[in-house]
Amino acid sequence: MKPKESRRNIIYYFKVWRQVVRGGLKRSYLYKTDVLVRVLRTILVLGIQIFFLSILFGDKELYVGWSKSEAYLVVGIWNLLNYLGWSLFSTNLLYLESKVLDGKFDYILLKPLSSSWYASFSDFFINNFITALSGLTLIFYYIIAEFGNISLINILVGLVAIFISLLIWYSIYLFFASFTISNPRNGVLSIAKELLGLTKYPIDVFGDNLKAIFYTVLPIAFLTTIPANIIRGEIGYGYLVISLGIGLFILLLAKLVWRWNVKKYSSASS
Amino acid sequence: MKDRKQNKKILSREIQMYFKRESQYKGQMLAWIIADAIKIVGLCFIWLAASNTKGIGNQEYIVSYYILIMFVSKFTSDFTLEHGIRNILDGRFSNFLVKPYSYLLEYLGTNIGGNILRIVLFLPSFIGAIYFARINNLWIVDFNPYLIFLSLIAIILGFGISFLLGNIVCLFSFKIKEMDGIRILYYNIASLLSGEFVPSIFLPEIGKFLFEVLPFRYTLSFPVELIIGRVNDYEKEQGFILGFIWLLILFVLYKIIYKKAIKKYEAEGI
């Protein structure tokens, strides 16, 4: 299986994923009411977040050194990462547990594809993709509100940083989900969920000690705060390289842990 | 009388079965404790940062409120939607129909068992959060026995309302086959209107009116308001009366909808 897997190139994977997306889109044609419900949910999510931030700010201009529109930017990046994640891979990795318990994980291992890739991207959920638009709305709001104060190059570099954040987000999810293979129902994804949930607000909220941890040992600051700071023009582009390095390192680590857990996997169906 | 005794026995068995099932997964329990701790630490830091800006009043109220909301939510949570919808869609609901007692008894047992387990697991985080809030002068609750007694009644009432609401939403899956969107939208609406995201003191007049009239408040915010002790006697009475009226309405509504919905059941998975 291994030699075959290594022969598959990126284009092949992209073609497979395109078919997966088509399948997801076809399902949305079938359940139109569900799509409408998700649109309503997107508006609701956005309303709740804006309202919550207005309480957090009270009558002050700044919250831990961030203005309201900058806080919208952080929440927007978080929404984009979170709901895009649910649309692309998080839901698939969440269902991994039931696949392992039902013995269906065997079929994933038998596919002529990378098992971690297929377990992550075997389905596409258009409905969460719709909710991700709430993130784009908040990011665009920030760009429009601060148009005169931010540079175009910062916005473009910031967008690249958001893509790298998605890679980190995926790697963290994959890392935690992989333990499900050898030890299902371990609940570690709930830890990942809460950990990633902390990034909904600027990391400056957490004081110096925790902040140091979130920039180094648990680099969740690179998910929303760093891209937002790049767009704000508060930090240099060197952080982009550090982000990419961290993203690739966590991805590599997640892949190693995945393989280690696959070796320990025992099929429930056999 | 005999029926009631038997139902009690079944309910107690269901709770015991839940504990036995869950005790197989000790890793999951540990993960829940860690996840709860992360969530509550995050919440404390977010509001502590807000209090440092000194922009808004009622900071102590808000911190105490959110810590208690997390605690009370462990008592009043309903998990019916997580498995109930799947049972109907997969045809597994047929198993409940041939049993000589209502399926609600089984669901109730699972919910009570789940809630007891989560309360126990949440206690370390809860105590830690109170300690954290106290040392930062952000804790205003002095645990008055009378108010605790009242809030316990309100919690039981809230759990009943939450359980019936969950079961009513579940019944829609007899007719609608794609329930994911509706389920998540329901969670969002319930969270917003129960006071989980935004305390009622921040709502505008019209919002406050809706908040008090709809049943969601009585599943979470009302017991918390009682524990904090900033509710006058008239508001207490009004809250209990409205809560009981909603419990009754929802029970009747459940009965009517179930009678109609069951006729549409097709046991598709079988």
C-alpha cells in the first residue's frame, strides 16, 4: 500500500477532493431547508458575537489594547477557521470515532490514499461553509472600517497568514483525533475544541505567563492573534515564516502520531 | 402505584447502566475535566481583562454569573437531541416501541446519569474558578441556604423544561430527515435565550420581555439569578409560576405532537 500511496501526487488528491465537494454540494440540493436553516444560524451567530463584544467593551474604546473593530477582526478570523474547519475536516475527524467503533476504519486503511488525508477530507459539509461566511463578514467589516489606516500589502500578507493558521488548526485537530484510532472515546477532541475556543479573543487577554505559553509550547496565538496583528501592521512579516514553520512542525508531528496510532489499531469488525 | 414503583426501578437501572457504560472510558472523563478547566479559565481571563479596563459596571456580577451558568448547565443539560434524532432516523426507535414502558424513561435515565457524571467531573474546575474569582474580588455569591433550596427547585424545573424541549425538537425527525441544521439552530437559540451567552441585565426592554416570557430562561438563567440573590420576591414568584406553566404547556405539546408524529414513522433503517 505504501509505494502506491507515495506515487499519488497532489493533483490526484485534488481530483479526489473535487469529487468529495461535488458530493457535498449534491446533498445540499437535496436538503434545501437545511441550507436555509444554516443561513439563519449564520446571522444568529454573528448577532450573538457582536452583542457579546459590545458587553465586553462596555463604554470603553479599548479592550486589552484592541479596538472594537480589531476585536471583530479576531473573532472573524476565528469564525472563518472554525467553520471552514468544520466544513472541510473537523466533522470528518469527529466521526472518526464512530468509524473506529463500527470497524469502518478498515475501509479507510484499504483505500489507495493517505489514511490521515482520507479520514480528514472524505466528506464536505457545505452548511458549515455557509456559517464560515460570518467570519468573512467580520473581516471585511474591519477592512472597510479601517481602510485608510491599513495597507493593502498587510491585508494580503494577513490573508496568507490566515491560510497558514488553517494548516495549524488542521494539524492540531489531526493530532488530537489520531488518538481515537488506538483508544476510541477518549474525549481528547473536547480538549482540542476548548483550546481552540480560547483563540476567539486576542491572546493578550491571558496575561504574560499564559501568553508566553501560547506563543511557544501551545502556539495557539498563531491562529488568530498573529494574522490579525499582521493585518493591523503591528508585527513584521517574519512572523509569517515562524507561523509556517510551526504549522509544518505540528503537521509532521500529527502525521507521526497518526502512524503510531494506526500501528496500535485493532479492528472492531474482525 | 405499582406502575410508579416499576418506573422508578427502571429509571434507577437506566442511571446505573449509564454509569457502568461510561466508566469503561476513564480517559474520556479526564478529558472532560481538562476541557471544563480550560473553558472556565478562559472565561475568567476574558472577564478579568474586561474588569481591568473598568469600562463597565457589574463586573463581579458578570463573573459570578458566568461561573454559575457553567455549573447549573451541568444540571439542566439535555442530551436527547444527540442520540434521539439518530434513533428515529436509523429506525432504532422501533426497539422502544415494543418495550412495556415509555422510551422517555430510558432517555430520562441517560440524561440524569449524564448530568450527575458531568457535575462530579466539573466540581474541581468550579471550585478553582470560585477561588480565582474570590482572590480577584469578582465573586459576590454567599450561598444562602434558602436561596440554594429555591434554586434547587428551579434547577429541577429547568431540567424538566429542557428535557421536554429537547424531546419535542426530536419529534420533528419523524418528518424531516436532515436534522443537523435544525438541531444546531435550536442549540444556538436555546443558548441565547437561556442567558448562557448574555446575562439578562444587558438586554434591551423588548429583549428582556421575550427572555422572561419564553421557556428558555427557566432552564439556566433563572436558577442562577436565584443563587446570586438579586431577585426580589415578586420576581421569584413570577419566575416559578411561569416556569411551571411552561412545563405543563410543553408536556401537553409533546403529547399532541408525539401522537401525530408517530403515525409518520417508517422505521427506515430496519
